[in-house]
Amino acid sequence: MSKKAYEARLPDVRAALVRMQIELKSAKFPVILVIGGVEASGKGDVVNILNGWLDPRGFETFAFHEPTDEERERPAMWRYWRTLPPNGRMAIYAGGWHADAMGQDPRTSRELAQFDAMLRRISWFEGQLAASGALIVKVWLRLSKSAQRARLQEIESDPRTAWRISPEDWKSQRDYDRLARLAERMRRATHQPGAPWYLIDAEDPRSRNLAVADVLLSRFRIHMRAKGRAAAALGGAHKRVVPLRPAGLRRLLSLSLDSKLSQASYEKKRDKWLGRLNKVVRAAGQERRSVVWVFEGWDAAGKGGAIRRIADAIDARDFRVIPVAKPTDEEKAHHYLWRFWRHVPRAGLITIYDRSWYGRVLVERLEGFAAEAEWKRAYRELNEFELELAEHGVIVLKFWLHVSKDEQLRRFRDREATLYKRHKMNAEDWRNRRKWASYEIAVGDMIALTSTRHAPWHLVAANNKRHARLEIIKVSCRQIETALGL
Amino acid sequence: MSKKAYEARLPDVRAALVRMQIELKSAKFPVILVIGGVEASGKGDVVNILNGWLDPRGFETFAFHEPTDEERERPAMWRYWRTLPPNGRMAIYAGGWHADAMGQDPRTSRELAQFDAMLRRISWFEGQLAASGALIVKVWLRLSKSAQRARLQEIESDPRTAWRISPEDWKSQRDYDRLARLAERMRRATHQPGAPWYLIDAEDPRSRNLAVADVLLSRFRIHMRAKGRAAAALGGAHKRVVPLRPAGLRRLLSLSLDSKLSQASYEKKRDKWLGRLNKVVRAAGQERRSVVWVFEGWDAAGKGGAIRRIADAIDARDFRVIPVAKPTDEEKAHHYLWRFWRHVPRAGLITIYDRSWYGRVLVERLEGFAAEAEWKRAYRELNEFELELAEHGVIVLKFWLHVSKDEQLRRFRDREATLYKRHKMNAEDWRNRRKWASYEIAVGDMIALTSTRHAPWHLVAANNKRHARLEIIKVSCRQIETALGL
């Protein structure tokens, strides 16, 4: 492409990009632009060119260096989650998850299996972001082997740019064919609706630059139109709540709630079990295994009290309680799991979630905060999230605290009558209570659909608080012991 | 204190704490509770007791482990800044900055000097938080040497708690007197209005627990009342803008703006200097020195263009541009510097702030977003912030891009006439322009009061964009070279 032809197109392209950015500002989705490609294909140049064309206020460029210890101590995808742009903004990834996967440079069949596992993870990561509305544009800059050699020589011969070329670059030229096969494997595994790869010929830098901009612009236009249609299609009247998987509801309803436990017997057993819990939690910490507790349950089922008992057995320096209430601005502008990823503990530490990501299939399902397609999709998303934790070695303990409707009423009345408990009650509690039957169905589905081998649900009969607390401590001990192979 | 007397007081204390939390929720300040004390004085117990008394949804407990590499690679106070609670919430520090300072265990006079420097830093940290309205409550739990010995023995003899005692604890018993002197030195250096220490006798755990709660409650009540008075006293009519330090304004006005530089001459020099900048930036990176660029200037003075030129010389993976616009929810709920601390780069990396913390003494001063006492105090706060960066080895480059009022008008008109520049203009730009004379005064004060040895202001004549860009590149090179001793 001649310089003249290129420059003739620039004003239009730049104006279109700027219009895109202005439209994006008020859009309810983020743009994720991934720029991959072979060495010397000009990934950095494209990023810098885009930097020049776009308003820098609306986007950010990310590249990934060696993982930091804070990153290494968390599941592999945590470092990417933390950089994801909020709705209305764009992030350009010069390198990123794909580059990191390619950087593993797998050779043995074992390494290739790990590589494929990482690709599966990436594909899931992009797939769920796309499903939640993110616009993901991935371009792969191609360069033939001889063109790459010529480009490397050209950069190296100019004293102003020679520093860019490292021995690594020449190595990738020698390994060109193997790396090309690997890149193809990567692209094939991560190519999907909502996150397709676009191959762009990078031999001519000018047409390369324009091609990247064109892909971005056309995908953006299509996405905006599709979004408009989706918003129009939403709306929908409130539907009757029907179980997806009735087995869960049956399991819930068959739980015997009225276990007895005297105060004296409780205190004796509790101290014994708290001592044991303390021991196993410390053992987990020594092995750098993290523990995540998830507490869900009816209002007034005793989540707070149970958390306090657990906390009694743990060094205050090792755990954090994350009360899950209304999300902040920044949280609302991200994928709904982002706010939970934020608090995933470092190796050997503990996060206790007081309510959790399960809000997606409970309150958000029932109150219509999530569309039907969204909460139905969420079961798998939650399972995958916990799988990522588990694969990293995090021990995930999930408790549903179950009380009868009568018992809840007694506790609500007690709260209203007790000065220092009164603040715990609000109109919402009574509102939720009126939807008891619907919640039962949603809880049943949750239990049936998200009780996995790596993160099983524990149903706790909680009409008797002592029994419930003891049960939680016992079950926690046992699950941690099993996870540690004790 | 007898168990009976203790239990008789509990309901009142708990009710008061809960009332406090409810009031706090809608208050415009955070509560920072620091719990320090000698070994075995029960810091952890107090934290756990408070955990039981308070609603866990309203606060978080922090303790600090070994700094992570992300923390080590930033100024010392960064790790504390990132944990600070937003308005309406409380954080309990079981350990924290004081404990970390004490953990240095200084012995030689050099170590003691470092210790004192850290204390000065802490005192400043707390002082500025207090000045911005935070309620800081610091308690120090005391225990005599013999009481400490008895407590250690008691904990060690109980099999359920014996694990808590390490050889370190017995060492601190042997070093009791020296550590007591050190702690006193620490408390004296960090005791100030707004952040006083409260000494609490920890020999009797029950009265210790109540004493901590009482201090917290009474400080909270006083703070709420003072806040109410301060809010009533604010208001105030808009005042005439008068220079604090006219030398700055004179310096600004004496800047000759119409430097000439032909396109050909510019391009030749630019390429030479960009190559040099690239080299020095890489040299800084190799020495793990970070660079922070701060761009301030009139609207349309060419900040964006200057940033792009700089970016041309730097590897895209090494820098981030932070456009500073309206703060987010989470940012608004913190000290005004928190949002800038968030983006302080890791060792060897670069952050370019497109507008910056100087908004405090420019737009916030002139628009009344900051009260007079606030923006007047800010000059020193900004200097101290930059000093913290500089002391950590960060190279701070500050540019004020200066254009004449006529030149700005030309550019505004050009922007409005050019399709892809139009989005850059809004009503605010014209509004700010009408306040040109006031801004000149504020800029003059800023230059006079925040041009320091560690972070000098560079005034750039920017009527000629080529001249301005080249000047910025040159000055950046030279300042980085000087900092590196090249």
C-alpha cells in the first residue's frame, strides 16, 4: 500500500475510531482487543499506532511480564481478571493469555497436555466474557518465514531500533515452522463465536494497521446492533419459578431440621473440634493451600454466628471476611464474577464469603436482576470458577444453612425485639420471606447443579444453632483433612 | 474485673458499637482502628472479641505479612494505602505500619535513623488521613514484664493454645526492656492530634476489652460531633483568587511562548532525542528505577500529543497512561491521593499521568470542590507524596504545558472544525477558558509551592507544538540521566 493511499484513508479511519470511542463510553459492555502474532510482525507498532489514533483516555494497554508472587499464588487466570476493562472502556492486550500460553513453548507430550489445558481455560475465559456481552476482538499478525527474516534484519540494521532484537527473536525465526504449528493449535482451540481470531497479513505495515482498525470497527458496529436487538428482546414478564432439577429441592426438603444438642455437650464438643480445625487450617497454610468458605442460607439462619465460630479457630491475620452486598460502581461495570475474583486469597490464606457468587442463581434469578439466559448459564460458570480455584489447590467449602419458615419467623421477631440485633433487619428480609417457596426452588436447583466433586454443597440443619455450628466445624475439618490427604 | 461485672456491661457496649456502625454507614469518613501492644498482650484476642461484637459486614481486619514483590517494588506506604477503608467503613489493623516499624528491631545508630525516618513517614501518613477527616484510633496494650511472662506460660501450658507461642515470643520477653523503650520512642514519634495513642492496661483481659471498645466509642462520638460542626462551618462564598506566592505567577508569565522550529529540523532532532530517551528509559528499567511522568497544562496545550511522542520511544509493555478524569465511587470514598497511589508503577515500569494529583490545587481550588483549608494543605501533601516516590527511587518528571490564550482559542476552533477532534471539546473547556486569569494564579502557586529538588516543575512553551514536544523529550532525557548518574 502506497504512503499516499494510506494517508488518504487515515482521516476516515481515525474519525471512525473516535466515533467508536464516543459510542463506547455510554455502552454497557467493554472492548477487549487482543493483538497476537509472530515475532517481528509489528504487534508493538500496531499498539503504538492505535495509541496515536485513539483517545488515550478511553483505553488502556496491557502486557504481561513474569507473574508476580501475588499472581503466582492465585489461579492462573487471576492476573487477567484483574486487568479487565469495565463497561464503556477498552483494553488492548499486547500479549496476554495467548502469549503466555505460547510462552510455555511446549515440546513433550506432557507439556502439550498442559498447553491444551491452558487453552481450554482461555477458551472458557473468553467465552464467558463474550456471553456476558463483552466485545472480544482478536487479531493474529502473520508473516511468512522469509518476510520475518527480512524484517528482523531491517530492524537490526537501524541503530535506532536495533535494541529491539534479542537472541530470542532469532531463535523464533529458526523455530518458525514449529511455532507456526503451535500458534495454529492455539488459535483453533480458542476460536469460537464471540471470540474469533482474525488473521491479518503483516507483511505490509500500512495495510496491516488499517486491517486491524477495520476489524475492530466492523466488529464494534455489529456488536452495537446486536446489543440493541438483545435489549429490545429482553424485558419479559415475570415467570413462574419452576425447578430445573427437582432432585435438589427434594434433597433440601428431606433435611431433618430439628437436631438437638445441649449447651454443655455443645461446648465440650465445640472446643475439641475447634482445636482440630485450628490444626488442619494451620496444616493447610503450611502447605500453602488456601481455603475459601462460602456461606449461603436463609436470612437469620445463623451465617454470621457460624463465621464467628470458624474465625475463633483461625489466626486473625490469616483470614478475611467478605460480606457480599450491593456491588460498587467499579464492580457493577464488570463481569459479575469479577468482584469475587478480586478477593481470591493468596496461597495459604483464607477468604470467608458471607454470601457469594451464588446470588446469581438465587436473588438475581428470582428478582429478575439477571435475565433467564444469564442465570441459567451461571450454574456452569460458577462450577468452572470453583474448578479454577480447586485446580490451583484452593479448598472450597460451601454451606447452605437451612432453617424452617417458622424458625425464621421466631428469629426475625427476636431480632426486632433486641436492641443490638435490630439493625440486622430490614424490609428486604420480610420481602424475601414472602418468596420462600420460590427461594426453596432456586436453592434446590443450586444444590443440584453446583454440587461438584471439587466443591460439594453441605446442607446444614440450622434450626438448632449449636448443632449447625458444630456441624459446620466438623464438616470443614473433614473436608480440609481429605484435601490435604491427612 | 469479675465475669459478672463484665457480662453486665456487655449488652450496653455491644448495642453502642452496633449503633456506631449504623451511624458510620452514612458518615463521610472511614474509621481506622490500630491495635498495637507488647507480645502476649492479647492483640489477636481483642480483634476476635471485636469481631464478635461488631457486624462483620461493616469492617475488615488487616494484618501484614512479609511484603509481596508487588509491595516491595513500590514505596513503603503503598501496601497500607491499598488497604485503607472507604468512607463509611472501618478497618481494624492487627499489626500494620507500627508493627512493621517495630519489626525492623533497630539496634545500630544507622538502623535507628532508618527507624526514625519510618516513624516520620508513619506520622505523616496518619496526619494526612486525619486531616482529611478519617477517624484514627490507636490503642497500645500494655503488660508488665512479669505479667507478660505469666501470660506466655499460661498460653503455653494449655494444649489448645500452645501453638501460639513461638521462640520469638520468649525472645521478646527477654528483650522486654529494650522493646519497651523502642515502643515508647515509636509512640512518641507518632502521637499527634487526630492520631493519638491510648495506653490500655492489658493485664486483665476483660477490662482490656472494654477499654478498647470505650476508647473507640468515645472517639467516634466526638468525631461525629466535630464533623457536624465542620460541615456547618464550611459553605462559604466564592472568594477572589489571590496568589499565595506571586513568584510562581511571575515565572509563568515571563515564559516566552513563541519558539520556532521548522518541521524538517524538528524531525531530525526528534529522532535523535527519541533514540536517546529510549536508551535512558531502558537504562532506568534495568536498574529497576521507575519513571512517573506528570502532564499538566491548559486545555488543548498538547498533552496528548506529547504523551504519544514519549510513548513512541518506550516499549508498549512498559508503560501505562492514566487519564485522570472524574473519580469512581470507590475513589471518591477514599483520601484524594488514594486513586493516584493505586497506579504507582512497579519497579522498572512507567506510569504517565495525563493530568494528576495537581487537580487538587487547580480545578478543585478554583471550582470550590476542595475547601480552602484542604487545597492550601495540599501543596505539602503533594510534595510529600512525590518525596515518597523519590525516596523509593522513582524518577518524577513534571511538565506544565503553557500556551497563550490566543493560541488556545485557535486550537479550540480547529478542534471544533475537525471531525475526529471534535469529541475533545466540551462545555467545560469553554468554562475553564473564561477563568483563565484565575487558573494562571493557581498554576503560578502550584509551580512556586511544589517545585522541589526531588520533583521540579518543567515549564514548557507550547504555542509551537514541535518545540514543546522536543523540549519535553530533551528535558526528560536529561532528568533521567541525572537521576541515574549518567
